[in-house]
Amino acid sequence: MRLTEEQWQQIIADRNQKRQRESASFQAAHPLPEVAKKSKQRGVKGVIRQSSRQPNKTEIRFENDYLKGWLAGRAITSYDYEAITLKIANGCRYTPDWYVEANADGYFFSEPAICFFEIKARNMIWDDAIVKLKVAASKYPRFTFYLCAYDGKTGWTIEKVLP
């Protein structure tokens, strides 16, 4: 079947009109949410956003297996999830999973210290995470850094990262 140029242009025009009708009906049925406009008053913001970053399952498992027990046994005074971000290079930042204030319990912590725990599943340890952890440990030797890896078969492996 051969079409003339006029027939072809008519088919294209009909398709475009159909798409516009479908688009208009879709937009009417699914309107975009309204965004709060910025107020012209000084210091008043239209939208307040909060971070909703939560621990993943492995990080929650570490909290339940270790941190809550250490807190109950008074080996640590407090802990918090992703509380501090460290600047390790120009434009590069590192946020450890758990920030821990440790007491000297003579068993795990030999002296009072601020510790950072990086939690990974055994099969999910990436090179960039290890590099950032090692750079942070060498740049901030006053803090103690630990890499904690969880394997479903063998359990937890906790390694101290040396500066």
C-alpha cells in the first residue's frame, strides 16, 4: 500500500491529536502535586525537609547483637546512627554507620574512646568503602575505626582498622 504525501501528513496529524487528547486526559486524571511557593517574608521557608535515612537490616542486627548489650553493660555511654560526617579529602566525605562513645571496660575497649563502626554484609564489601575507611582512620588517628562484616553462616567478624 502506497501513501501519498498528503495521506501520510494526515496520518501523522491524527496521531499527534490523539496523543494530545490522551496526554490531556491523563494529566487531568493524575495532576501533579502542588509545591509550596517560597514566601517573600524573610526567614520563612515553604517546605521543611528532614532526612529519613534509617539503618538497614545488617546495621540493625549489629545494634541488637552488640550495641544494646554494650550499653546495658555500661561498656559504652551512647551510640548513634550516622551522627558524624568526616571530611577525608577535597570534596570527599565519609559517614560511618555507628558513632559510639566507649568506656574502658577492660574487655573490648581498653580506654575511653570515640569509635566508629562500619557495618557490611560479607558479600557486600566494596573497594571504595574500604579505601574511605582506611583514609579516615589515617587522617583521624584520635578516633578508633572498626570494620564489622556479617556472614549468615559464621556470624560477625570485627576488625580494628589501623591508622
